Amino acid sequence: MLKKLFYNILFISWMVFVTFSSLFSFEGMQMGSFAFRIPHLDKMVHFIFYLVMVVTGFFAIKDYLVHRYKASAILLGMVVFSIMYGMIIEVLQYSVTSNRQGDILDALANSLGAITGMFLTRSLFYKGEQLK
């Protein structure tokens, strides 16, 4: 029960963090000079955001749904949710924010992170086991 609560809080916190980070304007804030010297850092951040989203999301919802669906279906559903969420965020950046812009390459990085999160979950947490 405590483990379930931990994953739920972690996933919800992560979703709030990703949403805030994606839609809030950081223009004019001092972010440190090293961050701007790393090529494509923002794509790496998008990749990691959605990789973690899939892993935490899967463990947050699997116990609620595992009696109805196979774990592999739950994991695939989490990947689809994450990819769709990333696309919605990119559209919101383009249409709602004044100084953020939606980017197809960000959506691609989001999607690749979500897919990698699926493979990471399968390989690290289910070593040698079939996701049923």
C-alpha cells in the first residue's frame, strides 16, 4: 500500500513538474551559463521527461489495472498516453504561450523518450519475466 502511494505521488508530482516546465516562461531568468553550451540540451531534457513519465506512470497505475489488463497492455497504454500528452503540450506551447514555441523535434524527443521508457521498464524491472 505504501509503495502504491509512493508511485502515485511520484507520478503526479512528475506530471505537474513536466507541465509547469513546459508551459512556464523562463525568459529573463539566469539559468547558468553551462546549460547553453551543450548542443541540443533541450531535446535531451524532453527525452528524459517522457522516459521518466512512462516508468513512473506505469508503476502508478499497474496495480489498479493489472486484474483487468495484461501488464504489457498497461505499459503500451502509458506510452500512448505520454506521446499524446507530449503532442498536446507542444500544441499548447505554440498556441497559448507568448514566448514558447511548439517544435516537432521536441515532440519527436518526447516520443523517443516514452518508447525508451517502455523498453527500460521491460528490461530493468521485468528481467527474464514476460509482461503478462
